[in-house]
Amino acid sequence: MNDKLIIAGKSYSSRLLVGTGKYKDFTETRAALDASGTEIVTVAIRRTNLGQNANEPNLLDAVPPSKFTYLPNTAGCYTAEDAVRTLRLARELLDGHSLVKLEVLGDPQSLYPNVIETIAAAKTLVAEGFQVMVYTSDDPIIAKQLEDIGCVAIMPLASLIGSGMGILNPWNLQLIMNRVSVPVIVDAGVGTASDAAIAMELGCAGVLMNTAIAGAQNPVLMASAMKKGVEAGREAYLAGRMPKKLYSASPSSPTTGIISSARN
Amino acid sequence: MNSNTSDLSKVITLIINGTSRQFSLNTTVAALIDEMGFAGKRIAIERNGDIVPRSTFATQMLAEGDRLEIVVAVGGG
């Protein structure tokens, strides 16, 4: 089936985007990424340890940018200014790579997006030539504004980052998809494979997750489950589900030719 | 870090990732990277809020009070 995810003109076979945080070590990170089939991985940008061990393993060695499309994020940024600075550093670090994940957070308890700062940062980044995939609330009006600014993917939360609470408001996700034409990718809140399938059945273009995989008892097995959940949900969406019939059953077997003890 | 900090006129203080460090006068970005053991590592540097392009590492001269951010890619979601 030729069903590609297209972001900023580039096509991807996998609709599962995976974060690289919270794994036991880089070996587990890589094994989970491989099991998930993902092509796009998020990374964070952080101050280097001064006087760090020269032989300290490096994420870029374990997860080579030649094999995966990097999506540097702005996790931990609470202002547009910090987010923009972080992504400028990321672009320099990754040799001019311009596809980025913008997230500007509101507070450390909820990690809920600050959409005012997010919009300000998105305007600056788009003007500077970044291809911005943006984490945002599930507000359809904000989502549309972010698209109009020029973001290449809208990534609403399904529930709070790292909560594993699943798809709490499918109605809002649907509202967003109804008015946005760039890919809508659920970012945050997925807890297990059925959550990923639900997001895809709704018509989302993809799902981005980290903790749902890294926080599982067996992250590599969960990565495989998520791959299947996303694929199953996508195929169900494309297949078009049967209409729901309220308050009445419909037999699956023929209604004629049934043996009967009645006279006729 | 620096072998000779006795003559203050030959020393500059830089704020690197929020920590102050002393280097000799006329230190280039490339020399600083070398001295800190980051040579050959995948890093990016911001100086006083502006990106330092890799192509200018060898020529940009650091100055007293410069604020540097030196970053790497790490696991994140």
C-alpha cells in the first residue's frame, strides 16, 4: 500500500515518531527505535558537561542521523526566546538541519503548552527558514493559526506529556483535523498500543511518543506493539469503519434456512 | 584550566554554561574547544546570544565577559 506520511515535502513510510529520552542506555534506545520502525526521532539539546569523560557514549553514535531523521526539540523551554535560541543551536549542531519540534511549556507541573509563546516562537522560526512541527494544545483555533503561520505539522496533545492517559478528547482532535491541512500528529499522552490505534483511526497523520515506550516494563516489545497499533489504526481509518447502529442488532449469519421445530 | 593566571592583564574570564572560567588573552573559539577537550565532538556554540558558525571557530577571538553556551544532542521526547 502506498500510503506515505509527507512532512514538508519529504515522505516517510512510518507514521510513528519516537522520542529518545528515558531509556536505560543507548543500546536500549536503539533497539526500541528499530522495533518501532520509526524514521523520525526527537532529541533534546542540552548544555554539555564541562570536563565530561571524553569516551562518554554519544547519542549521535547510537542513533546516527544518517539512519534517522532527527527532530530536535525545545523541551524545557518556557519562553519563545529560549526555544528559538535552542533551535538555532540545534540547526548549527546538525549541519543546517531545519526540521524541528517546537514546544514552549507553560508550567512544570502540567507541561501544558503556552500557546502565546509558542505562536511567537513559530513566527520567528518560520521567518528564519525552519520547518516547524509544533506541539500545542488541542484548541482548533490555535491549531489553525499555527498552520497559517507556516508550521509544517500540528501536534496537539492527547493528554498531558508523560501521563499515559490516552486520547482524552477525540472531538477536539477531529475539529483540528477538519480545519487544518498539514499533517496532524498526536504528540503526548499515548499510553499503550490501543491509544495509538485510536488516534490513527480518528484520521491523525501520525503519533509521537516517548514515555509510552521507554516507560513500559519491556520497552522494545512495547515499541513493536506501538508499530502495530499505529499501522492497524491507519489501515482501519483508510478502510472506513462500518457505521454504528444504535439500539439495534444486525445478524452476521443468514436469516433464512434456519432449522426450526415449528410446524412450517 | 589555564597555566598562568598570575598576570590578570593576560587573562579573560568567560561564562561557559553558566560557570565562570579563565582563559588566556587571545583565545580563539577553536583553542577553547581544544583546551576543554571538545575537539572532534559534535557540539554547537552560542556566544552572547549569537550562534558561532563552525566555519569561524578558528578565527573568532573571545573577549572578557563573553557568555558561551556549549550544547550537545541528548535523549529527549
